[in-house]
Amino acid sequence: MEPELIIGPLAFEPGTINNCPERNNHLSSASHPVQVQEMFSQPFRCGAAALLIFPSLVLAQTAPASVKAAKPADKTKDTSTAQIQTIEVKGSAAHYDPRRDDTASKTVLNRDEITKYGDDNVFDVLKRAPGVTVTGNVLRMRGLGAGYTQILVNGDRPPPGFSLDALTPDQIERIEIIRSASAEYSMQAIAGTINIILRKVVAKPQRDVRLSYNHSSQNRNTSVNGTWANKVDQLSYFLNAAAWRGTNDYASHSDEEFYLPSGQISQSRETANNGGGAWKGMVLLPRVLYKFDNGDELNLNGSAQASSNESAYRWVHTAQFGAWPRPDYAEGQGGTPAKQRVLKGDVNYVSKIGGGKLDLTMSAERSRFTSDSDNVMYTAARASRLERNWDTTTLASRASMRGKFTRSLFDDHSLATGFDASRQKDDQARDRHEQTDAAPVTETIERFEPRIDRFAAFIQDEWNLRQNISAYVGARWEGVQTESSGTNADGGISSRNHVLSPVAQFLYKFPDKSGRQLRLALTRTYKAPTLDQLTSRRYEATLNTRFSPDSSGNPNLKPELATGIDAGYEQFWEQGGMVAISVTRRAITDYIRTALVVDPNGRWLNQPLNDGDALVHTLEAEVKMPLKSLIPSATGVDMRASASRNWSEVSTVPGPNNRLDAQMPLSANVGLDYKSGDFGLGATLVFQKGSWVQVSEAQSQRQLTRRDLDAYALWKLDPRYQLRVSVANILGTPGSWYERLYADASGISRQAHVMPGAIRTGVNLEAKF
């Protein structure tokens, strides 16, 4: 039966708070799941609708004075001596700072900070951001990664098949790092939210192009990025295009050993891996805006992304001691060419209505991903071989609608309410061919067709309790229904969950414009299981070991729920300096842990399950200031530094080091920037402390301590041209390094892996026409 989505009246956007009209576009907040039950049951459909309907009824009865009908004048009253009192209110967007003025804690990276180092991807940009760490292509806040840290593009989840690798820094207007959840956005933000805002329509002509080349001993990459934008009367248009291509080569080394309980080594082997490949792609981002005479706006936005890559690899096991279970594949090679296409379009209409602003967006997305994985493995002396060919095609589509209505209510209140509904469909087909030695080829065709329906409704209110005290309260109801079918009986999924998430945040500014302020946030957030975690179908590893097991999902998973409290102190100075200290606590229930077990067939299997609780604590500090405030002669030099200390415990895993999600215990960065006339340079040192993590009673792993030093120099050759030279990973930190242990009654298995790193240089030429 199709779920019934009840969409009530839309909602209200904050008005003028703290004399800052621009604040309406920069609200953020947090939220609060209470319990998990059947998502689309009648009581909760009514509850979601009431969340929207009630504020609308209130607004209908409490129109502000500016829109009420004027009363007839009292002719008996003498007006000859009446005086008209004039109140003048002044405000400027130039004085608005979301970090300082928003009730919810937020850090915003502007375009200058995003493009400063000439990076060719968003991950290198964010690794220098305060409170953010990057592990591979996983973005982490509070040391917690995918699922705990929410990633948004323009306030929405990226479409199916979309990759952040396709976003170049030139296409980004700003990046918002939101430390607490927001009722307006999804509540899947236990650690926080990173919202990437793409560039949009401009108010004046813009024609520019940027040519980039990055080189290291492992990678070569060339890209071109251009923007063409203008405004003609009431019509504005914007087109950004980027194209890139590159190649890479890599080599890595790993060791695997097994020790008996007595400490005697019984197995040992080394593995050499090498490979490489090429990639290319392009993306187009067209936008058109038309402003009507009555102030309404119509926005048409689109994006088209196409990319492809080809990779090849070879590995060789060299046995040092002992025998390995059969089939003992000693050598393997293969390749995985892949292609990806993503199309998206949306229509946005903004209208002033009912004393407020209505913002409606309808969007549609479609993607296609194909890959051809060829693998051949041999035993020693090529006595036996296994050939495996998997062809996979995934078609994904999503349609969504979002609405928000905002307006001022009573004195100093900014009320907003809205909804978000979407349906996503995937169609995955996999054609598997396998052959062992001279045996006939076996063919298996698998299909997997999941459908995900989401509906959310929210309400939020921000107001000034007093001149120096502002508050934010909100709530968001989110429901998710997942259904799927497949060719195999265990491929089906049926899952329904809902979460109700309230939030409250407060900002107190000390009097006398001292620049000192306190923050407090109370939140309830959640982490939903992914589609792969819910899928019961099994993926079989080519070499089944403790360190490369099979994997399967669990349709009975429930979301993780988190109750949180955030408190912070901030100090701002007129010269542009600031210092901030904050502490957070997250108490998580129904923690999802991946358990490693041995199945009845003797194969190792990874499978997720809800297992116990977890507790997370974080202490963060940040400072930014012009260096001349400390050293008067250091003009033109800006200093910035941040540090994050993270702790966590999982109740069902024995300590010590039983941290959640391989949490990074300590990260820090410090940077200096110098500018004089048309010349500028800067450097940033990023530190991430690695350590042992107890994953389960038997499993533990150790991560690399990373030290990344990056630098840049910028010359403005003339008003039209500028040249940027950058150097990344100056210290040559390895690309990846880890060590894993598995210990049980039979002994200890150990695996260590290292991939060398390389210094990367880049040259960027930017031109304006």
C-alpha cells in the first residue's frame, strides 16, 4: 500500500532579528528525535499535519499591525498638538556575521577562503576548516564520519549518484559548518552539518576562466573552469562549467601474520599492490532568475555531470612462513572501467503573501552508473585460476518538493514552518560471470529495486527575549519508508521509521558591546541506517579472511538516537579577531555496530546490528586575529588556529580505546596569511592524531598520525589576471596507513598496510573578461 503523505500549510521564515534582515537566510538550529515507531500510522500522520496547521491558524488570527485595517479617526480628539514620532531603523548586511549574530553556532567559509590554496577538490578545502577532519573522502565533525556528519548541497541531500569529487572550489559560493542540527534541515546530524552552497545568479556581469594544473609523482590533473553571468533588467542568468582530466599511479605494501596463543608465528606473507588509471569529466551548472514587478521571483536551476574512469591493478602475495587455506590465490590482476551521468533540474518560486514569504521548490533528478569489473586470480605457479566478471548498471531517480513559509509574528518573533517530501527509486542490475579452471562459465543475474519515501515537516521560531538575549526553538518530524524487491528471496526490504526532533538554542550577549557572548543548545538528533545496511543480500569477498570478509545487511535495524547539549563562549574584537571555546555531549542509544562473525559455512561475515549505547564528548577551541594585535610590526599578517579534542565510549565494547566510529581523538590546525598590495602568501599545518581503537572484543585497529603542511602564493598581475602557485603535503605524509588486529582463543591475526604519499604542486591562472 502506498504511504499517504499529508502536506499541511507551509511555514514561516524569521523576520528581522537583532536589526539584521539578512538573518532570514542564515538560520540554523538543532533538533530532537524522541522515539521510533511505525512511520505512517494514523496518529503520526495527524501529528505531522498539526505541526504545520496550528501555526498557520495562529498567524491567520494574529496579523501584525502593519497589515490590519486602520481604525476610523476619533474626531472628538484634539489633534492640533499631536506630534508624529519618527523612528529610523538602520541596518547593513556588511555588519552581519553569521558566526557572531546567529543564535545557532555556525562557521562560514567564504569564497576567498575556499579558493585561497588553489585546491582542485572540496576535501582539500575542508581539511583546513575548524572542527572538520578528512579521512580519505570521508568528512568528519567531532571526529565522527559518514552518517554522523550530515553533508548537504544547497540545503538538500545530494542526488543519487552525485559525487563531491565533481565539485570544484570555483563552483562554491560558501560552505556552512553548522555545529548543531537545524529544524529546517534534516535531523540526521549527530555530529553536525556541512552545507555546501553553490554559486548563483549575480547582480553584475561576470566572465572569468581559471586554468589549473596539479602534479605529483603519483597524480597529474588538468582542469578548466569558467563562469558567464549577467543581469538584464529583471532577468539574471548564470552559467558555470568545468572540465577535467587526469592520471594516477600508486603502489602500496601490506603484511599479514598469524600468531599462536604461545606467541609462535605460524603464518606470514607480504603483498605488493600497484596500479593506476585515468579519469575525465565535466559539469554544467546553469541558472536563470526572473524578478516580477510585484517582487516575486522565479528561479530555474539545473546541473549536468558526466565522468568516467579506468583503473587497472595487480597484486602479488609472497609467502614468508607457513601455509594458507585453499584456494591460496597468490597473484591477481584486473580493472574496473566505470561511467557516470547525473542530471538534475529544479523550479523555485518565491512570493510575498499573507504578510510573509512563501518559498516553493520542485526538483527532479536522474542518474546512470555503469561499471565492468574484471578480476583474474591464480594460485602459486598458476596451477589454478578464478576468473570473475561483474557488469553492473544502476539507474536512480528522485522527485522532491519542498516548501517554506516565513513571517514575523508578535514583537521580535520570526516564525517559519514548512515541509519536505521526496521519492527515490533505484534499479540495479548485476550480471555475474565466474569460471574456475576448465569448468563451465556460471552466470548469475541479480536485480535490486529499492524505493525510499521521505516526508518531513518542521516549525521553528527565533526571537529576542531581551535586547541581548535571543532564543531559537523548533521541532521537525521525519518519516522514512523503504521497500525493495530483488531476484533473490533475501533481497527484499520493508522498513518504516519516524523520528520527532525538538531543539532549543540560546545566545546571550554581554552588555556594553563587549563582544563577549555565551551559547547553549539542547538537541535530539539521529542517524538512520543506510540502504546497504538494511539490505540482506550478501556480497562475497574474493579472498575471505578476517580482514576481507563477506558483508550483508540487516532489515531490522533501527535508527540511532542522540540527546545532546552544546555550550560555548565567544569573544569578538573590532579588528576582526575572535576566540571561541565550546563543549558538547552526545548520548546515543541503539548504536549500530558492525559485527564480524563466522557463518555456518565457515566464511567470515560482516553484519550490522543495534548493540548498546555510546557516549561522545568534545572540547573545541578556535582563535583568529591579525598578528599586529600581538606584534605591532606584523602588519598584513592574519593568524588562525583551531583544535578539537574528542572522547567517546561504546558500552558493549570493552575498553580502553572503545571509541565510536574509529573517532579521531585529536585534531588541530594553525595557519598564517600575509597580504601586501597585489601579493599574498600563506601556509597551514594540519595535525590529526592517530591511535588504537577497540572495534569489538576481538577487533582493534590503529590509524596514522597525519601532519599535512600546505602553502600558496598569489600574484595579482593586473586587474584582469592573477597567478596562484600552491604546494600540498610538503612533509610527504603517507597517503594511507593502518594496522589491524584480531585476537581470539586461536591466536592473533595482524595486518599492516602503507601507501606512500607525495608532494603535490599546483599552478592556477585566473582571468576576468
